[in-house]
Amino acid sequence: MKKTLLCTLLALLPLVASASPVKVAVAANMQYAFEDIAKAFTHDTGVAVQPSYSSSGKFATQVMAGAPFELFLSADNTFPQKLQAAGFAANAPKTYAIGTLVLWSLDSGFDGKNWHSWLKTASGKVAVANPQTAPYGTEAMHALNYYHLRDSVLPRLVTGDSIGQTAQFVASGAAQAGFVAKSQVVSAQMKGQGHWVELPQESHDPIVQDMVLLKPSTANPDAKRLFDYLQSPAARAILQSYGYRLP
């Protein structure tokens, strides 16, 4: 009897192990899109997903400090490449999306057609994600330089820890405008709030977003399943619906 029970428990161990949720570090611009992707993945596979959202740079630092993430969805391709070069990756990074930078404001006087002049003459705060840790913030600064707006905007600049906090500054009225991701303003949570305009692609470097499996994923095969799912037609359709361009 005891032997039979022991054999049964041993047989169940792989099932218990595979029931562990996939731990994913997700760049903040991807929050709403990833929530939909994770829901679809769990529906299709029965595998739970445990996401965390922050800036890409912060996640890279946490991974190098031993954080047990199994999959990293970055807002750029630089941080995943650095993690691979430093020996923290279990595979080569893969581009999953190309992001779109927008200027967003709740101000009724926002002029999307002449946003350069509006931004230059406006008196309110302008929110941007931390350029040191958030790739969308880096590209926002490039855009300001491109349009020779840096000097007029810099004294009014407020910095968010991530693109998520940057959007909160605008939504709360703490900033008159903010450089955020298109995926945020078209989401069900924010759609129809205020006005926004896409920044021309020539004003900044392409926001090429890579994902990479991390070393802890070798103990959880479901992490690879999610990595593959993010390249599936179902996931790509969700990404497109949030304004991402596809590789």
C-alpha cells in the first residue's frame, strides 16, 4: 500500500513541476497587450503566467542580480543582447514587435497637426520615461532633439520610472503631455481619453523590441512554450491590434 502510494506521488511530480506559472519580466509598454496574450495562452494551454511590469533597464539589472525571471520581454533589443553576452540568457534574443512612440495629452487645446508648435509654447509639464532605463524615454529624447525642442521642453520635463508611470502622469493631470507608447493609448483602459499623435519614424531610432529566455527557464519547459506562442498568429494579431508593427 505504502509502495503504491509512493509510486503515485512520484508519478505526479512532473505534473506538479509543470504547473508552476511562467515568470515573465515585461516592459511596461507591453502591459495591456501582454495581459491579453497571457490570457489567450493560458486558455489555449492551461499554463499560468506570472508577469511583472517595469522598465527594461530595471529588469536587466534585476536579472543580473539573480531575479528568477524565466522570460524577458524588453522594449528594445539592447538589454536582451547584453544579458545574452553576460551569460544570463538561455537562447538568442528574438524580435517580437516594433513599437510606436506617441505624444499624448488630455488638454482640449492639443493640436495634433501642429504639435511641435503646441509643445514649444505650452507651459505645462511634459512627461517622459527615464531615458537611462526605459527605451521609449530614450527615443522621446531623440525626437525632441530632432525637432529642436529639447531646450524649450527640458525645464518642464518630468521623468517616470517607466512608460507606465509616464502615462499615469498625463492621466492624473500631473503633466500636460507625455511621450508614451501607442499600445497604451489604444488600449481599452485608455482609449478615447484625450488626444495623441504618432511621432514620425524618422524622428527617432526604431523601437525594436526583443524577447529572450533566461537561464531559470531551463527548469520550466512552459517558458519555451510561451516564447513560441508570442510568435504565433494569435499573439501577433493581438500585438497588431495594440499598434505594434511586426518583425
